[in-house]
Amino acid sequence: MADSERLSAPGCWLACTSFSRTKKGILLFAEIILCLVILICFSASTTSAYSSLSVIEMIFAALLFVIYMCDLHSKLSFINWPWTDFFRSLIAAILYLITSIVVLVEGRGSSRIVAGILGLLATLLFGYDAYITFPLKQQRHTAAPTDPTDGP
């Protein structure tokens, strides 16, 4: 390893881990952990048919976590990342709501009931993520300054 690479490694590590301390980083990490717990609950039940939602959402959240952590979203400018993240979290919230309602209505087994309740919690978490990442909410328009002396 060259000296320049060795000197830049702590700065790179600091840049990569600084995202995990932000509001979005903590939210994505919480989504990953919650999806993992829901996956374990569904896997412990007699039927694990609903576990695919947790696997897919955990992979998507982990992928976005790595993309934001390594600052790849600024290098991959051909993808609109705010809208991508918004639709990912919105679709996840809707799917978790539907899945949780179905699981709680069926209500067979305590691990499925726990997974259904945690799914409702995931609905709130993903819904909050969609709310804070809504791209139009982040764009604040200010009125253009007008000069009264520029009239005809």
C-alpha cells in the first residue's frame, strides 16, 4: 500500500461512517434491523410465505445505505436518488401495511402476530422515511426580489 493510500484511508473511513450518524443514516439502519427482526419472526412461524417482503426491503435499504455512505449517489447522477428513495420507502410502507393486516387477520401463531405488529411498526418507519425524503418538500421556493423602480 502506498503512503498516500495509507494516509487517505482514515479520511475515507471517516467520510463513510459520517453518514451513519445522520438522520437518514440512522433511519436506514433502523429499517435494516427491523426488516431482519421481521424476517426472523416470519421464518420462525409455520409458514414463511411473507418473509420475501422483509428480505427484499432489507436488501434495498442496505443497498441505499451503502450508496449514501460511500457517496456514490453524487457519482451516479443519471439516477434521481431522492425520487428513488421516496418511492422505495413509500412502496415498502404500503406493502408492509397490507402484509401486516393480512397476517394479523389470519392470526395463526404467536411469531406471526409479533411479525404483524412489527410490520405495522415498519409501516410507520417506512412512511416516516417517505415523508422526510419527499423531494418536492425539500425544494423551498422563495419569491424573486422585485425592484419597484424598474416599472415602465
